[in-house]
Amino acid sequence: MQLPEIARAWVRALAAQFRFKIILLSLIPLLISLLLWGALLAWRLQAVFDFIQHYFSDHNNFGDARDVLASLGLLTFKAVIVPLLAMWLLLPIMIMTSLLFVGVLAMPVIAKHVGGRDFPALEQRHGASFLGSFAYSLASFFLFSFLWVVTLPLIFIPPIYVVVHPLLWGWLTYRVMSFDALANFADREERKELVMRHRPSLLLIGIIAGLLGALPSGLWMSGAMITFLPFFAGLAIWIYLLVFIFTGLWFQYYCLAALQNLRQQREHTMKTVN
């Protein structure tokens, strides 16, 4: 695991996060996300509440939920269990749309900005197309959503969920961000070799980003969430976008530095052989 390189990439990403161009990157995806989710929540949110209410009533799940909450000392959450579950079911989709918008709108700009500013001599070999990157991200999102739903009951077992949630985030961000960071600069063979060589480091970056990404989820655990839902939803989406953009910068710096080192090693090996 390349801890010095991880730390160096983190410092460079943190400095880049506050550049005016990078700050602006969060505004366009934020506006699109707010318009999309504002319309969807206004249109179908009550239908989601009704579905969960009927499901719990038909299967006598309110008693089970009450017993679990009581055993955890969280009985006060009984009154908001339906809207809370609705928000947690919608959360993976919010995450997917936020990450998708960042991948489509922000990552190309981040790659161009970081590559042109800090790695100007690095050749771009375009090992993945836009459609290939989109398909790879979409497959990762669907698998992430399935795992999110499967592990959803673990929210009632905080010690386990605190571990599982960041691991899911780490896995998703590691897969999507490393692919996007190398899409324009590395060819297919280089990308596979870099991911294989640096998988522990990439996963660690993803897990740390997962811990940061878990912060907005705490907004849903407040009873005030129901009253101030539009505000909390907008704030959570904006925080997700900022975390994703910083994560994209972090992966971009780490992956391009690793790619540069890989090519230098290959050139040195070829000169030695010749």
C-alpha cells in the first residue's frame, strides 16, 4: 500500500478543491439534482409513504419494528419509521444520480484540469470511451443498490452498519472513480495493471471517501427531517456532490501519478534491455 503517495494525492486534491473552477463544478450538478429530485419528491413521495405504510400494516411489521427500536432504546423513532425507511430507500438513488452527474459533468473537467495543470507531458491514450465508462458506472450502481437494500436492516445494528456502510461506499467509489480517472489517459492494458497493482491503495481512498460520504446520511436520522425535508434533501445532495468532486480529484491525482511512474518504469526497462 502506497501511503506516502495517497497522502500526497490527498494534499494536492485538497488544494485543488478550493480553486474557483472546481467550486463551480458542484453548482451545475447541484441545480440539476435539485430540479430532478424536487420534482420527483413532490410528485411521488406520498405514494412511497403509502406503499410502505400498507406493507407494514399487511405484514404486521409495526410491532416488530417497535420491539427492535425499544430494545435499542430508540422507541422515539416509531412515529417516523415510515418516512425514515422511505428516505433510506431513496438514498441509494440519490447517491447514484449525484455520482452519475459528477461522472458525466465533472470528471471530464477534473481530468482535463489536473492533467493539463499538473501532468502536461502525460500522453492521453483514451483507453475507454464515454459509453464504456457510462456502462461500467451503471453496472456498479446497480450492484451497489442491491447491496444497499440487502444491508438496509443493519441500520438497527449500529456497530455493524457503521462498518458495512463505508465499505460499500469505498467499493463503489474505488470502482467508478479509478475507471473515470484513467479513462482518457491510460490504455486498457495500463488501466488493468494499475488497478491490480494499486487496488489496496485505491480501496483505502474509497473507504475514506465512504466515511465522508456517510455524513449526509445522518441528516435522515433526525425527526426534524420530516418537517424540513426539502432543505435536508438539498443539503445532503450538495454535500454528496462536494464529497464526490473531492474524491474525484483525489483519485485523479493518485492515478495519474501512478500512471506516470508506470510509464517511466517501462521506459527505463526498455532502455536497459536495449
